[in-house]
Amino acid sequence: MSLPREWIGLALVLAGLARAALLIAHEPIVGYANQYDMARTSACTGLYPAVDVAVRERASPEAPLPLYSLGAPKREGCYPSTEVALTGMTVAAAVAFGAPPTQVRLKWIGTVKLTLLAVVALLLAFAFHGHPAAALYHGLVFFFVMADPAVTLWLNTLYTEFALLASLYACIGAICAIALTDRGSLVLSVTLAGSLVALAFSREQFALLAPALVAAAWPWLWRRSPHFTVTAFGIAVVASMLAFGLLSRPGAVREVNRTNTYLGVVLPAAGDPKDAAQVLGLPERCAALSGATWYLPRGEVLREKCPEVFGLSSLAFLRFVPADPRLLVRSVARVLPATQAVTPAYLGVLGDAKGVTVDGLEPWNRSLLQLAATHMPGPVFAALVIASMLAAFLAAIAAALWARPASDDPATSLLLAMLLGGTVIYAVLTTVFGDGMSEASRHFLPGWLAMAALVLGVLVAAPICLMRWGRAPRDNVRPIAAAVLFTAATVAGVYYTFDWANRQPLSIGVLDLPASRQVNSVPLEIRGWTLDPFGVESVSVKLGKVEKPARFGDASADLAAVFPGYPDGARGRFALDFSAEDLAAAGPPEALEMRITTRSKNGHVSEIDRRRLEMRP
């Protein structure tokens, strides 16, 4: 006798929880190392690494630190979030039970997070138990997505990622369970309400996703309980308003995000940066900083050159919807290839062993999602993201036309496609217009996981549906027609999107040397990197009156790890030296304008850097 699918689903949930528990209990500690962002949670809670006071607030990106010490909070650096609440409660409980305030173990916080995740996962497994297909799918998603180290490595940290991912999982799971079954409806309703609040406060960029999810699922929730639907939406709106507009957060966060978004992504995506600056209400002098970021300001002082960018709203990009919508699409196309990595390769994950990444862990602690991201060709990843976004629109149309949730069939599969595809859309927008290219893959992680869940659903459901339809094609004319239309629309959408992208300048790059505008060395060394989703053909550097081709193709293993989807990731560096004779021919040394451009293999030219150098003797 074969094991029922619902029991297989439960077994997968238990196996996923066991794998996550082993990762948390690992000695030495396993989790992402600190890259300043953890200090924002520390500033709220007063929990800092138990090291020398002079260095405890510094980044420790090479390896995670297991022990933390409780001190005084620092309001000026505090970033209020769901993570802060979880950490604060854990530390308070530990101290109340006699733990020394100077010996707080990071694993205690990871254990509390895993316990909350286990409660939600087992509740959903219980709710789906009477629906074999849903129970099996939930088990597969939990084991291969939520229990993957790409997610669970955030447990033993003070980053906001896990609270975001867990609350999003709870929201979508609870909505689908409420739509599908009456089993455990009261507990599911409480879970949904709590997870909406947790999601809204998980991170500023995702505050608006909570009411958006309820709005998308409105007909399904209304079918179960109109009063609860209104209540849930009200809770989500209030929580998102508090989190998005009223909570005080460090001013530097806003300045970094606005600079990276509008100077680093939006202006370079424009045909004329001056026109784009005008739409944003920025002065013309800001257009000269097109391509600059907070971390790489091209030798300029941003507070002096373009302080107005700090005052822009996080929604200022919407001004281009009527003015120049193609600029928004081009901005997305420039950033999307940089979101492919699913784990941050620049953070160590193993305590007492510096520089060990996910790939260096034991086989059972390695990430299958990261393996897929690393070996997946860039065009395949882009096609999957585009298809996932289209799934949200197509599912909404299908639900509205012929699979109304008010009918006997709740059409939960369409609801799930809307929620997951909508999450991908939301993650893309908040990544591109939230912090630009900076840590784009980390910011897109919720979208990556939603896409993985969608792909997993298609891989499981497609063969089952084909076998069922093959046995009785006349009885399944309607779903067969819908599947054909879905497939055709998705293929057409992906094809035309790629065709459009092939005609756009999409190269990215950074000039590493010289690091500023002041130069006092001869020969003048030019060093940097550049990548293009369609491949780089050449790099050119123009200095005053002299223009020379740079050598392109130097090894760049670090770029390949951070940007696995680019065809030239493993050899994306360029180099060029200007001799004394070149500098003399370039023009007066007081202020030489340098411009670096990349020509892609599809023939389009993108500017990588532009600055006015000051040659010093």
C-alpha cells in the first residue's frame, strides 16, 4: 500500500525542520557573518558581539561570532523591525532564566526563530491534511525552499531577512489554507493576522506587501468570512502605515537608498540624465552624477554636489509612469541580472573559519537553491522571473473570467499563483527602486523563493495534469484550453521581453582605480570591471583628447560568485595604463574629463564611469 500524499507532505515538513535544527546546533556556529546591518538590530536591543568594545560595532564579514553581550541601546542607529522584537524577547527571557548578560548565545535567537517557523509549518500541514495535493505541495515547498540553507542560514543572525521570509511564508500559507479548508480556521485566522503585522514591520520596503496580499486574496477570504476579510485588511493597512511612514529609522538608510536608486540606477537608465533629473525635481548638476552610488560617489561629495536626492520619496520613481515608462522597464532590466545569486557570497558562514561560504559547508548544509542559481544560465533565470511575474496577471485574469472563487471550486491554485507571482513583482520593484544595484540579490531573496515555489509547483503539477487530461481529454477541454493559453502567453511575453532587452544598453560596471578624482601617479592606472547580460565586446577609456581600448577579460572569481548569471562573470575585469606621453597628449592636466564605456556584443554602448580628474604632480 502506497503512502498517502498528505503523509508524505508531513514527512517532508518534519525532515525540513530536522535539517534546520541540525544547522542551528552545528559546532562551530553556522550563520551569516555581520556586515553592518546587524548593528542596526544591535542598536535597538543593546546586543553586541562579545569582543573588545573598540571593535564590536565593526563588520565581521569573514565569519559569524557566536557570543553576544548585552549593553546599552543606541537610538541613533536603531532600525525597528520584527527582528528587533524577536531578539529582544529572546534576550529578555534568557536573562530572566539566569543567563549571564555578557554570554548571550546567538543560537538561542536562532532556536526561537526555528520554533516559530515549526509552529507555522505544522499548523499548515494540519490544515492541508485533508487535501492530498495541497499537503504534498506544501511539504515540497517547505523542504526544498523554506528549509534550504539559503533561508535557514539567516536564523543564527540579527539580520531582518528571516523575519521577512518566515512572515511571508506564514501569510501566503494561511491565506491559501483559509481559502481551501475550514480545518483550524480560527487558529489560521490568528496566524494570518499576526503574520501580516510581522511582515509589515519586517523591513520598510516590504511594509506595503501585507495589505497587497490581502487585497489580492479578497474574494477568497470574503467567501469564508466577510468580517474577517475586512478586519485582516484593516490590520494590514494600519501596520503598514505605522511601519512605512511613522517609524523613525536611521537617516543614513534613507540617504543610501535614495542615492543608489536614483543616481545609481534611474538616471543611467535614461536616454538623457538631465531630462530624468528634471522629472524627479532634481537640479541639473545632479545629472552629472548619473551612475554614482553612496559607496562609489566618483570622487564627489554627494552632500555638496546633490543633496536634493536625499529628499526624494521612495515612490518618486512613479513619476516616470506618465512621463517615461520605458525608463522604469530599462531600470528593471539593468538590475535584474544582478539578482540571480541566492546567497551572499561575500559573507562567511562558519564560525572559527574565516572566509568559508555556503559552498564550503558539509554536503547536507549546502544550498540546492544556490547550486541552481550558480549553474543556471542568466537567460534562463531572467525567463523564469518574467514568467513568474506574468503568472500573477494571467492567474488574476483566469480567476476573474471563469474560475470565480465564489463558485464551488475555490481555485486555490490560481490564488497561489497570484500571491507568489505578485510577490516576485513586488520584490523586483522594491529591489530596483529600493536600493538599486547595491546587494540586489539579497534584496530580491523573497522574490527568488516565491519564484522557486512557483517553478516547483509547475514541475509537480504539469505531469499529473497531462496524465489526467490524456485519459479523458473531452472532459477536460476547459483546463486544457486554459493551459495552452497560459503557456502561449508566457512564451510570447518572455520572447518579446528578451527581444526588447536585446536592443537596450544594459552593461554595468565599477571603476576601482583611481578611487577618487585626485590622481598623482604616472603612468595612470585604470582598473575596474564591467558585465553585460549579452556579453561584453570591448571597453574604451577616453581621457581628454586621447581614447584607448582597455584590456578586457582578466580573471574575476569574486565577480562570478556575486553575479553568476552574467556570461563574462569569471573574466569581467578591465585594465589600462596611460603613459606620460598619453597624459601630455590628453590636454591640460588641471581637469581632464575621463569617460569609460562598454560595448556589448549586441552593439550597444553603456557608460560605466565619468569624472573630471585632477592630475597632481
